Amino acid sequence: MCARKTSTAAKKKQILVSDEFYSDMSADGMIFAMIFRSPFPYGKIISVGLSADENFPDGYDFFTYKDIPGCKKIKTFDTEFPVFCDGNIRYKGEPIGILTGPDKKLLKELVEKIKITLDRSSISQKQEAFSNKYAKLTVSPYTGRPL
């Protein structure tokens, strides 16, 4: 467990009410961020990032669980969960990393260029385990035709 215990007194905080959302705020030199999420429901990540011949422009960075020192989990109420996927994708949409930089438009372009490579055998193992658990389910390769 990574979370620290806090006293009841420390948990009681004042709430600041504002008619301005954080997304409406701006400042000189502001850095924006976009979460890169898994497009796959499961698999083991071999690599994630731009293709080998590309680099992120100066001022733009991509961080994954490997870049977080120490505890890589956060706790909400009594549930602890990872900030980013640890290399084994558990669900579609799981956060893989965060892309940061000074221009929102370029961030959107860059996040679309991020490639994820999965270990093909991890996909087959998951399909087999899933179909074994549910005896009436058959998992077969996608043929491109609707059922």
C-alpha cells in the first residue's frame, strides 16, 4: 500500500467555489497535457511512443509508469489503483501515459502519432483463458464480416 493515513481533522477541508473551470484558465508559459489511453482491451506492451525515426519536438514530453519514481499507485477512498498501465493492459481505455507540451493543437496531432506494440502471444493467452472460463464462448479471429 502506497497511500499515507491522514487524520480526520486533515480530511476536513474548505471548498473553494468558483465560476471558472480549470480548463478555462490560461497563463503565459502554460503546459497542457493529454492522456494516451489503450485502444486495446488487454495485452502486454512491448513498446509505446513515436516510431523509431521520430522524436517529440522540443518542449513536448511523453511519460509512462516507468517515469514515475516510487509508488505508482493512487488511493481513492479504500481503493488503490495504478496511475498508468504497468505494461499489462487490463481494459480498453486504460491510461498508458501522458503527453505534455505548450500547444494544445500540436498535442492532439502528436497523441494520434503514438504507436503501441503488443506481444501477440499475450493476446492469444488472454483469449484462451477467457474462452476457458466461459465454456460456451468461442473466440475466433476477426473475419471482417458482421455476425
